[in-house]
Amino acid sequence: MMPAEAEMNFLENAKKLSMYGVDLHHAKDSEGIDIMLGVCSSGLLIYRDRLRINRFAWPKILKISYKRSNFYIKIRPGENADSVLASITHIHRGAHVNSLGKY
């Protein structure tokens, strides 16, 4: 197998992995439990103990904003009509989120 073909096979397999393309940020939920906030091409993902516990697809997100140390995600009304609130501890390349819970 040629190196270019091997690289293409590797990339074809890698893109099928569940965490491919997910940019993870450390966070805590409203109870202080460590979680990860993932940002990817399909939306925002919430992980606890390496298991995805929630997903917010970009089409369902109306607005993302922050005020002081609070990070807000406004979700379209529907099955999950509540907004999500998170607290940002630092803003730099990849904002680190401190807490995440219902708003």
C-alpha cells in the first residue's frame, strides 16, 4: 500500500470515531461535578465520565452569549426548551467553562 493510500484509509477510519473533530473544554455542572463541553461541526456536546449526556445541534441553538462570568446558550423551544447556563473562568484559545446547568 502506498503512503498516500494508507493516509486516506487512516483518515476514513478516524472520521468515523465519535470524538473526531470535537474540541473539548473542562467544565463543572450545577452540582460541581466535572464534565466536558465539546464543540464540533454538529453542535455542542456535554460529556460526563467520557459518556455523552446531552447534545445541542447548531440548528436548535438560537443564541450563544456571555455576561460577566456567565455563558448562555438559548435553545429553540421544543423537547428541551430550557436555556443552558455556564460560567466561564478564562477566555483564551478555547474558553474554559467552569459550571454548566439549567438556567
